[in-house]
Amino acid sequence: MDVFGGAPRFLAYPRPVVVQSGTDAVLKCQIGGDPRPAVIWERNNEKIHPEGRYRVFEDGNVYNLIITSVTMEDSGQYICKAKNCIGETYAAATLKVEGEAQEMEFREENKPRFLIKPLSTRVGRGEDAVFSCKLWGNPRPEVMWEKDGKKLNEIFESTHFAISYQDGGWFQLKIFKTRAPDGGVYTCKARNEFGESLAGAVLLVDAGPGHEDEGNRNGYTNGHWKAHQGKQRSGRQVATRLKDDPLPNSAKVKMFAVTEGKHAKFRCYVTGKPKPEILWRKDGRLILSGRRYLLYEDREGYFTLKVLYCKQQDNGVYVCSASNTAGQTLSAVHLIVK
């Protein structure tokens, strides 16, 4: 008598499979049931379809999943599910791809990385602005520039900027005859088949004599930024630059270092009427509260960003931007994780 009443059951559970990177992997299990069950394979809660590098076939009551030319990304757990009109069952199979360390090392050696990152700069209205960086990658990475998270060709006419490459891995972005709205965070994204890397820099445009109101309406000006150890408070109304604020040719973004695994806390104090909207960005990408980031306004009126348990991937330019009907202002800091 069949005590299972015909419900699917595993006659042989899938065994862990270990294969070399670049070879084929076969996961199999033996399943009984009456009526004959329908069997599917899943990974990360998604059904695996028999296409591309995946194939499935049945040999009697043995069900096979074949993955061709496995890579390190294929390592993990696969679920075999069997179901008929009476019941269902499932079991997990583990795939380990050896040679992962060597493959990871190869990817790390060849993916894009910045040898020299673009530097933040400040220019006068009507002057050209230039960002240069030196990259390594094999094959040579494709480079794309963005401003405040948007592609340049979406916000600038083609005659307003030029992107060039020179031997030795040098990439350059040139913005012609800058205008106040050109101020912001520029991000260089480099990508090839082995990975992606990005770096950001800030452009500040001085409106110049007789154009202060234009700069205040449309452009970016410096705000005040304090790292977590700072207690002194300083403020500035949104989109208003103090007269005694110096205008150096280069707008050096403040540097802040933190030990890996520790928290980094940044505080930006901005005032304005109406109350400004505050946005935080890293290398041009918007930051939202989550497991790694805390965003809040503290009792002293500082808009605060806390980066939790800092990792190497947290290196980059962090910008606090404030805007209201009067205009926009920003403060920037470069975080270095040691």
C-alpha cells in the first residue's frame, strides 16, 4: 500500500555538486508519484526556464538540470519542486564552482579602476570646465558621464560638452562656456565585461559680477558641511553666498577618512525660507534611508547622513543639496574608507 497516497516523494535527494569553472554542471534527483508529477527547478525564488545555458530532461523518474559553462555566479542553492494533483514536495541542491578565487582575481585585475580620479573644480561664468581622469581596464572600458544622476546628452545640447580619450588611459569631459545651471555633481562611470567603477566630482560656477541673482536662482553655491567630530555650527541661507566667501580657482572637496567597519556621520546645516528640501547623493546617485544609510534632521537643525559599517564601496563624493523657490546650494565631502 502506498502510504503517500500518490503524492510526489523523493526516492533520491539531490547531492551537492562541485565542478570547475567553465565546465558543465548536472544537478539531478529521483522522484516518484502517481500521477506523474510536474517538476521544475528554481533559483532565488525564480523558475529556471530551459533556455540559454540551462537545459532540463527526464530519464525515467530521474530529473536533471544541466548548466553549461558555469561561472562563479552560478554557485549557490537550487530548488527542485515536484507537484501533482495530490500533493507537492521540494528539495535543495547545492552547486559549488571551484576556481572562483582565480576567476575573481582575474576579474578584479581586469575590471575598470581609477588610477587618477576627476577633481572638483570651480570656474567663472562663461569659462570652460574640464574634468580629467585616468583609467585602467582590459578590455578598455566604455566611459559615460552624468550630471546629478542624469546622462549629459539628456540635459545638454551636443555643442555644450565634449568627451575625449587620449592614449595612456586618459578620459576627459569638457564643458564649454559654463552657465550657472551647469554646477553640480559630475559622475564618471567606467564599465567593461568584468565590472564597473565610478568616481564623482563637483563643479561650482561663479556667476560673476552683475550676475549674482542669476547664480542664486539657478546655480550651485557652497553650503556648510561638518563631519561627525565637528561641534561648531555654521549656516547659510539657501542659494545665498556670503560676500566674504573666497572664490578659489579650484573648489577642493573636503576629505574625510573613516576606518573600515566604523560609521561615518556627516552634518550639513542650511537655512532658508521656505524651508529647503534636502537630498543626499553619492557620486551623483540619490541616497535613500535603508540598512546602510540613516537620514534625519537632528535637534540642532543639522541635516545628517550616517553611513553604517563603512566598506570600501562607500568611498566617493557625498553631496548634500538643498533647494527651495529661491534656488539651490550644495556641500560636498570625499569619504575615504581605510
